[in-house]
Amino acid sequence: YVNGKSVDTTTTGGAYDFSSTVDWSFGGSATGGYPFEGYVSDVRFTDSRVYTGEFVPPTAPLPTSGAKIHIKGTDASIIDNSQNGNLELNGNVTGSTTQVKFANTKSTYFPGSLGDQIIATSGENVDLSSADPFTWEAWCYFNSVSGVIHLMASEDAGYTQDRIAFELRNSKLSAMFGGTVIQSGSQVLSTGQWYHLAISRAVGSPYTTTRFFVNGNLDQTSSGWQQAVAIGNFDKWYIGSPTTNGIGANYNEFNGYMQDVRFTEGLTRYTANFTPPTAPLEG
């Protein structure tokens, strides 16, 4: 079909087996040949038949439901500035100017339903030993703060003890390392305003310490053996909605807006009160 009009029909026998396919290439072949020069929008692949006769082409962005892959032209503003991974936007996650932290920028809007998530696949595995510091931070604007809200977590293979998650519990900033909930922050967060949230782990003697920050203010400090846990060897992050293989019932999806979500392996960025960023992070 071209613009909804049938231009050719062909019949083939047998089945196409894509079971061994891992990667898709856009704009050229996998080896770099046959480059495409131009623009694309709403590239979508489904493993079911969508069109059986001539049709009127879409007059609005396509829905993602049922798609195996969907490159939305409306969300080019949602990128990985580290240039280290790929982002898969699922559900109805989209770029937004409704609520933004910084002028002339876009935030990422999460409607708050199961499956409204970003899956970030890294080009390098994250492999945190018990002696590795790290820092997670993000600007968050909440439309709801009830229950246990998923903000960002590592890939979860059946809810193993290798999981790391950054959350809101009872409206307070919290974390989970290796299946153990780390002491939550003390400040109760509200809806309708932007917060800079940060969780930073510092490895030291005799204890490993995790610090929780809200708007640059040290909200809570937690030390002990629970902090010194290895979070082993994963290459996917789930942002906004938990993975669906066994823990969905324990979490609420994030409903609101995020900007400048950043995870840094091997660095304790914050150990005391600080001034939150006054401009978008550069990567």
C-alpha cells in the first residue's frame, strides 16, 4: 500500500521465522549499506495483520498497543544524552510541554497505567559490586503520591535478589537494594510541584552509607550491611512502570512528569546539602 492505496499483491508459501532476530536497523542496512536520506515518522511493526484492503491513512499518531516496535515521531525529544543506550517508549509515554522544569524544554509524561514506561537498554552492562558507589537523580512532578510508586529500577528476571529500585513509599523517597527496602526518607512529598530527588551511595569503613536528598537537602542517611550489596550485571532500566514479570501487583505506576533522569555508576555525587541543577544536565 502507498497512501492507503493498493499498488501490488504477491503470494508466498511457507512461514517467516524471525525467532533469531535480535536487532532492527533503520535508515540503512545492518552493515551500513543502502542509506536512506529523508524523514520518517510512526515506524511501527506488528506481528498481526492490520490492513486487508484499501484504507484512509492515519490522520493522527499511531497507537502503540500491539506493536512489537514503534518509533514515534512525536517523541524525538526523549533521548539518552549519555549516548550509551536505546530508549523504548511503551504505552502512552510522550514528550510534553504541559509541565516543564526549565523554560524551552520538554518533560516526559507518564499517564500512570501499567505499561506506561520507558525501557532503557544500555550498550554496557551495569555491574555494581558491594564496593561500588553510585548516584541516581531526577526531577519529578507527581500527579499522585499514594502507595509504592515505581520511579526507576533495574531489569528484573523474576524478582531476583539482584534488583535495585528507586521509589516513593508512603509519599517518601525510598530505595530497594537486592530485595531489601532501604530506610525511606522523612520528607512527605506532595502533588503539583517539581522535586529534585537524589539517592547516592558511598562505600566506606566501617559502613556503606546511602543518602536521600530532596531539593538538594539531605533528607535521610542510612548506613549498614544492607547498603553494601552487589547489584549484578544487567543492561536494562525500567522507568515509570515496573516490569510485568511478577511484581506489578506490588507497585503503582508513576503518574506525572520526569526530566533529567540520570544514573551514575562508580561516583558518589552528593554527600551533603547542595544546590539542585539550575539548567538541564548536559549528559
